[in-house]
Amino acid sequence: MQHFDQLDVVGIGLRQPLAFLAVHGHTATRVLAAAGAALYTPTANAVATSLVEPERRGRAIAVVMGGLTVATALGVPLGTWIGRTDWRLTMWLVTALASRPSPAWPCCCANSRTPSRH
């Protein structure tokens, strides 16, 4: 009869998930990206609704969700096209776009109110 200690049991338990990640590493990156989106989307909706009057909250959520949809619909094909030569170029473009404020920011937030704390 073979004797297993706790470290052996943990090693045996981790063997299958680690083998899966070694073969399907892209799955892990997709899960990580989904987790980021799951954190970003509700936060963006909460911030958008806190910046407008109560009667305009629905429109604020619609603008956020519409922006995410347009960004995905245009960004994925554009990133693929730019990344044909070098994938790093796509990452640098995303970094450059994310590091500067949107030109629409002054127009959208000119009449915004400061969120109140309850």
C-alpha cells in the first residue's frame, strides 16, 4: 500500500489543472480578460449614473454599454489588422489611446454634479 502525505495530495490535485493550462494557456488569458471586464463594466455604470441626474441614469448606462459595444466591434478588427505585422504595435496603440483623456470628456461632463455621499 502506498503512503501519501499532504504535499502529494496537493500535487496530485494540481496536476490536472496545470496540465490543462499548459495545453490551453489561451483559455487562462480569456478567463483573466473576462474577470477584468466583469470588474470594469459595473464600475463604469456606477460612475456614469453618479454623474447625472436621477432621471437620466438610464441614458447614462446606455451610453456606457453602447460605448463598450462600439469599442469591441471596431477595436477587435482594427487591432487584428494593425497586429498583422507585429502584435506589440497593437499593444502600444492601446496603451497610447488609454493614457490620454478622451476629447469628448469636457462636453460630456460640463454639467455634471459631484456625487453625494449618503
